[in-house]
Amino acid sequence: MSAHIKMDDLLQLVVDEGASDLHLTVGSPPVLRINGSMHALESEPLVPEDTERLMREITDDEHFQRMEEVGGADFGFGFRDLARFRVSVFRQKRHYGIVMRQIPSKLMSLEDIGLPPQIKDLLFRPRGLILVTGPTGSGKTTTLASMIDIINNERDAHIVTVEDPVEYYHDHHKSLVTQREVGVDVKSFSLALRAALRQDPDVVLVGEMRDLETMAAAITAAETGHLVFATLHTTGAARTVDRIVDAFPTDQQEQVRVQMSATLVAVISQVLLPRADRPGRVAAFEIMIATDSIRSLIREGKTYRITSDIQTGGRMGMVTLDANLMLLYRQGAISLEDAIRVADSPASLIEKIEEGK
């Protein structure tokens, strides 16, 4: 049967089943990830000719060339009017492999995502740095796209996004949206960011702060009167601030702490967990909103004390990851095992749950 599998049919199945990812690899049937679990299709294992043929159905010459040169390529792919995918094609064991992540077409509201209403106020700030952090596949892109969508619909602004690849397409609503793809429209994040500042933006989205140049450019953009959104693969506000400061040479770290204390607006860290009450997944958050007290902790290099400020900042919309996990567990949305697995302090989470019984 494998010789007749067509990419169109597979993508239709992904859409019909509401799968988040499609994995195509030699020696295994096609595999769908649905609500976090892997489901192999009941068909013959794919052979090298299958993955090469399927890969060529969606990969243009430029991305094929890139894969041959560096071993892999990432790009966006539209399937009819039904869905968009983030595609990763790569070589493994001398064969081709493909992973396609479905990008949800409907953007969620902040409430749907599970963020407190206070977060919306931050989107109307004239300048500053808002970071959304968490491991790969934790929904950072979706959260950012939803925030950009609110600005696009409610603010009169020029929004410039720099992404690799562009995942959500934003139409112009009340704002004007310019979306640039790294590797297609511009060479790198840092180059695009520097260019963006010459394009009269009000809001800048940097898909990922991968290197020192990009971090420095993002901080400068936030200082010079722009609202900047970016992602990092860190967990928690304290670790995020430390990671940025530590990326700079020692003799610059003091200055970066001062810049971060002045520009940081919020750090939203998230993890995605399988729901215990119904099919699907739910995000758990740590939310830090920069207060005067937190700003001085950043300036003085006392980031280890940020968590206790978050614990007392509830009315501002702040929450620690463990408190959010506790709430989700009490609501029956997640299992105890999952809550403990991702908790910052599993022992004290278990203790609090025991106390509450």
C-alpha cells in the first residue's frame, strides 16, 4: 500500500483527526501525534522511495538544495485552504525524514489559552520587552500569535514579525502587519531586527532570540520605544533573565542587567500537558509582570528572589508555575503525575496537595 500513499491524503487525515504532527520516516508507517500521543497508521512501513517521493511533493528546489547542503530545512507549507504546516525535512541514516506540525488556523483568545485578563493590558504598552518562554512544542508560537492578533484588531500600529518559518499569517486589520521569513526574505534574525527598526514599527515580534546579536538588538529595540515580543527555550522568569545576561561577555553583564531591568515588561513561561478530563491539551503558566521591586532585583542580580515576588503578585495577574499546576489539578484538568513531573518544586507541590485534602 505504501507506494500509493499520497501526501494530500495524509494531510487530509491530519486535518480530519485534528493531529498536531505528522511523522514520516523509513521503516515505520506514517505516524500522527494526536493530543500528545503517537498513533501509527495501519499500513506498510515506508521505504526510502516513499519518503523521498513524499518529501519532493512539498519541498521546493531552494529548500531541497538547503537540505542537501546542511542536512535539513524548515519551511511553511499551505495545504489547500484547509491548513498550514511548519515542515522540517531532514536526512537521517542516509534517507529522508519529514515532520509536519499543523498550525491551528483559528487563533485563540487569551482566555481560551488560559492567561489572566491583566495580560491584555500589557499589549497596549508603548514600549518594552515581553518574553514567552518554554520547551519546544509548548505552544509559545500560538500564544504570541494570539497576542499579535489582539494588537492587530485593537491597536492602530505597524507590526513587524521576523520568523523562521512564518507560521500564522496575519491579515491587515486595524494594524498593518509586515511578516518576514528568515532564510527567505532576510538572512538572519539579527539582520532582520536591525532592518525592522528602520521600517517605522510600533510592535516587533522576534520568533526566537537564538544568539547574542539578536538578544542585543531586541533589548535595544525595546529601549528605543518599541514593544518587542520574543521567545526563548527557558523555563521560568529567573532563569530567563539569567540566560540573557549570561549570554553577554562579563564586562557587559552589568549594563545588560540595567537595560533588562528598565525594558522587561513580562515573562510568560508555559508547558503543555495532556488533559485528564477530556481529549486535548492544556497549558500551565508561570507569569511574571515587572514591578519596581522585580526591576531592582534584576538590576542587583538577585534573580533568585523573583519567584517570591511572583507569589505575592496575584492581583496583578502573576502566578507561579506550581500554583497554576495546583489549580489545574484541583479543577481535574491534569493528572497528579503530570503536575509533579513539570513542577518547579515537586516536593512542596505534593505537600500542598496533601494539606489541601
